[in-house]
Amino acid sequence: MTDNDKIYRPDDDEDVMEFVRRVIAEQPDPEPLRIVGQLIEIAMGELKWRPCQVSAVVSDKRMKLTLRHEGKPIDERMVLLMGDHTDRVNYTSGGDNAWQLTIRRDIPPLFVSRR
């Protein structure tokens, strides 16, 4: 983590998807981060909306979202799909039937075109 990182935690009444949408919407350029919201929605479908703990760390260069859950793991094919559409995905067992999914999406630098 750096000094520019902002840590987000869900509000008491926020579910996972509300939290993810809020974090993305608060960013100066939310468009490149929308894929993270779509992938988390897929993950929640795989998890049958069971309780999860979620957090996010955002800097001017990247967003890293972490989702922790218990029970049956997310299908490995879904995790591979997530990796195809983001900059890095890590899905690990935390032991005792616990799992942690981390999705990192780099925020591209401003693009300047010549005309």
C-alpha cells in the first residue's frame, strides 16, 4: 500500500453489489472499472448470494477488490474467465472451508491522441 491508497469498507446496510457499485462510482474515471462490478456479480451468482466480506483498495493506478467467503469454492472456469478480463485474479483457500478472491484492475493512464 502507498500513501495514495484509499481503503473502502461496506456501510452497515450495504450488500456486496451495492458496495462495489459505490466504490466504482466514486472514482474519477469509473468506466475502466465497470468490468470489476460485472465480474463480482458473476461471482455472487456462483456463491448463491451467501454472506461474504468485501473490501477494496483504490489508488490512482489500480483498484484491488477482495471478496472472502466460506463454503463451496467458485468454479475454476469462472476464475479463469475473470483473469481474462482483468489485470490479475488470485483465488486461494484460507483453510477451514474459507476462500479469498482478489481482483486487480489497473487504471490506464490518460491517453492523448494526435490528430
